[in-house]
Amino acid sequence: MAGQLVALIAFVGIFAAATLRKVPLGILMFAAACGAGIWLAGLPLAEVIAGFPLDILVLLVGVTYFFGAAQVNGTIDGIIDATLAKVGDRTALLPMVFFVLTGGISAMGSPLGGLVMAPIGMSVADRRGLDPMLMGLAVGTGLSAGGFAPSSLFGIVTYGTAHTAGIELSPFVLFAAALAVNVVLFGCAYCMFGRRLLRSRQVTSSVPARKVGALASGGASSHGPASTGGTAGTAVVSPGSERTWGEKKKFTRIQVCTIFCMLGLVGAVIVLSVTDRDPDIGVLAFAFGAVLALVDPTSGRQAVKGIDWSTVLLVGGIITYVGVLDHMGAVDLLGEFASSLSVPLLAALFICLVGGLVSAFASTTGMLAALVPLALPLVSSGDIPGWALICALGICASIVDVSPFSTVGATLVASTVDERQRPRMTRLLTRWGLSMVVLGPLTLVGALVLPGVLL
């Protein structure tokens, strides 16, 4: 018992230390996993290292490489430009467009990749006279929705961890649940902050197009544009280089090939799933990435730099430590505490509340990797449907990300063009994010877990 408590306290302490010292959590967690495994659990080092999730590593590396190549060769930027050109002056549609665009980009490997839309969206909102809070929530909810796609990080980590634990969870059910929740949240945001647009379909503004300086590190994806100008203005991709956007341009042959590869990846996943096969998205992404590398060796080489190694280390370190906790029985101890609550629904609500609260201030990916295993004892009791609890837990950990204390929320505040609006954005995003800590678990446990328990 003492060793289990020490290991759990160390687990929480590592999260706190990494947050306060701003150091890579995955590095600390992997080193601590080795120490705890050897000295507290009495495991040989080889067995501790064997807990590193190679299957999830393949998923993350393959997917981020493939979509990194698509970013480098300009395909993703071209898709954004073509979409914005279709919108034209229909301002009321802009928040919806940015929700869809952000969701689409987030589905392409890394949810934080969708943050490339934050500076674009905020600049467009400033020019068109939109409430920046509406645009910020459009980007935030779109990011959360796309992040649970079978090809994206949140979906990979949640589904992969549940699958490893033997929980039956379809990645498409997870994605559908996350999409539905975030569509509802976006609709609420539109009603709260876009009432003027609901009354008037057309909004015009004489505010000139602006050029926004590149966002500081951590504000956007490392393989995407970091800043933009007005609706038909100029986006600053890097110092000394500019590109126009909002105007339809022809795709090059390499970009057309990339689009076919994207469709091929999605189609392969769907076909294999429908035919009752277990598609390995990472291997498929490696295969299509190899095709792109052969077609365009330059972007293939540059895409290697876009592999999300920090996330690989983060997820790997946490899952390795959780594996040590599981061997020691500490995971069962924490799960038994939740299970000791006489009402299973209260136990499910407790776990989702913890996930949402911690995720509002820390890494969502880390919370997903850590809390999904902690829910296993509750699932194994048979009182709670496993797929419903894992879906609820994952979504609860994601919808709080617009809190200004997290990467997503901080980026939205920093991307707000009008500096006078930033204190208001901080205040409103704090209220929204913390309200999701409570409303998210209540709604999702009621909508997903409760019907399963009753049936």
C-alpha cells in the first residue's frame, strides 16, 4: 500500500513539476517510470521499457509525417484558400467555415495543427466585425471535434489505450460522439456571441486588412502558417515570405496527388472497418507518406521535421508510467476508490470531473493517456458500459481546452487582433472553460453512460 501511494503521489508531482518548470512531461515521466519500476515495483528494466507503447508510436509518427508532407507541399493551404474563396462576402457563414476547416485540419494527425486557423480566424473576425469570442470558440470546438477522428491524436490515444485494455470502442463511434457534442457547443456559442449575425445575414466593415506578426512558439503548429491578414489580404508564413489567401488557385500536380492520397487514406480506413478488419492507421499513413516522398522527395525530407516527437514522448512516457502503476496495483487502488462510491454513475461522474479539471490546466493528451487506464476497474465491474465511459472521459478532457490556461485558449487570446479585446477574451474563455468542467461530465455521463446503465 505504501509503495502504491508513493507511486501515485509521484505521478501527480511529476505533472506539477513539468507544468511549473515548463519541461517535457514525457521525458520526466519515462525516467520516473524506470525509477519507480525498479525501486518500487521490483521490475527488471527491460520489462519497464517493454511497456512503452510501440503501436501508438507507429500511429503518431505515420500520421504526423503524412500530413506534415501535405502541409509542406502547400496542399493544406490550398484547401483553406479554396474554401475561403467560396465564402466570399457571406459573413454569417464565416464562423461555420472556420469550425469545419479547423476540424478538418485537426483530423489530419495533430489536433494542435488546427491552431493554424486561430490567427487567420481572428484576423478575419477583426476585418468583418465579428465577435472574436465567437470566432475563438469556432476554432476551439472545431479543433476538439476533429481531434477525435480516427486519424488524429485524441482519437488515436483514446481508442488505442481502450483497445489495448480490451474495451470494445469503435473509433467512428468516438468521433461521432465528439463531433455531435462540439457541434452543439458551437451552436450555443453562435447563439450567445453571434446574435447580430442571426438578425442580419450580411455584415460589412471598413476595417482595413492587417498583417499580424508571427505567433510566439507554442501558439501554432510547427508546420503551419502562424499569422494572417484580412479576408483578401496577405498571410505571413515566415519572416520574409508572404502568400495571398482567400483567392482560388489551381492545385499543382503534386498537390492533386496529395489530395488523392488523403482520400485514399480515409477510404482505406473506412473500407477495412466496414469489412470487419482492424485498420492500422499508422501503417496506412506510412504507406501513403512513402508515395508522397517518392513523388516529391523535397517535401518528403522536410516532413520528417514535422513528426510530432514531443507528443510521442509525452504519450509514451505517461503510458509507461501507468504500466508500472498497473503492475503495482496502484491503478486498481484508484479505480477501486471510484468504484467504492455506492452509485456507479457517481463514480463515472467523479472520473470525468477529474479529467476535465486537470485537462483545463494541463496536457489533454497526457490526461487521456493517464485517465483511460484509471477507469478500467470501474469498467471491469460490469456496472458501467466501457465504450460510453471512455467516450465521455475523452470528450470531457477536450472541451475544456479553450481555457486560457491551456495551449488552445492561450493561443486564441494571443491571436486576438484588437489588444483591448484580450482581457475580455481571457475572462470569457475562463468562464466557458471552467463551466465545461462541470457541464461536460453532467451532460456526457447523462447522455452516454446513463442509458447504458439503465439498459
